[in-house]
Amino acid sequence: MEYFWDFLRPLTDFAAAIDPYAKIFVLLLAFGIFIVSLLAYRKAGGKKLLFVCAAFFLFSIKWLFQVFDIFLSPGNFLGDSSQTIFELLILVFLFLAIFRK
């Protein structure tokens, strides 16, 4: 039986094949953006940049846990509900950075 979304299977298989490498890349990119935002905060100061730093710090930690999941545990090292909490906190910090005076 064919489903409407069967055309996506090759893309899903490709994504599954490169998943460990993609997670490591996202971790490095998130950590790099955190460092850049931290340097910007040290140079300019301001609470807005501090909130951006906190958001990217949490983003880096979240992806660090996801990379640990590849090497340390066969299951979910960081469950879906924990990821949701991380993402909620990240969004709160970004919201504060945008709307705080």
C-alpha cells in the first residue's frame, strides 16, 4: 500500500544516515554562536546581549546532551519532555532579548 508521503522516504533515509554528523555540526555551530555572542556582550554590554548569550548557551548544552546520546546511551539520554523545557527556556531568553527595554 502506498501513502502520499512515500516520496519523502529517500530524504528521511538520508537524514537518518547523516544524523550523528549533523548533530555534531549543530553542536559546534551553536557553541560558536554562543562564543560570538559572549564576545559581543563583553564588548558592548547590555541585558539584551546577555539574554542572547543565555539562549545560545542553553542551545549549546541541549545539543551537547544530544551528542552524548550518540556515544553514551542507546536510548534517549535527553527525553522529549526535557528537550521541550530547553526549547522553552531558549525561546523565553530570546523573547526577553527582543522585547526588554
